[in-house]
Amino acid sequence: MIHDEVLLNWIEDSYGTPEELAKVLDYGIEMLFYLEEDTFDRKEVQQVVAALRGLVKGLRK
């Protein structure tokens, strides 16, 4: 419960609303599509995208 409050306070202080943070995370996902080859391992990038998508979905609930 305390962790939820801390997270919500951080989101509100930094982004205003969970939806605004979701927009920033969506933008981050889009940026990952333009990575240069051999910058990161493909699996590493996929793991990051999956984590970001999970956060975005959770924030929009």
C-alpha cells in the first residue's frame, strides 16, 4: 500500500497523471524502433519493450 502511494505521488509530481507518464513511455517504445543495429542485443530490446508496454497498460487501467 505504501509503495502504491509513493509511486502515485512520484507520477503526479513528475508527470501530472498516469496517462501523461503512459504517453512518455509510449514515446520511448517508439524510439526503440529507431535504434541502430548492433547497439543492443535484440532480446534485450524486446525485454525492455515488453516491460514498458506492461507499465503503459497498467497505468491506463
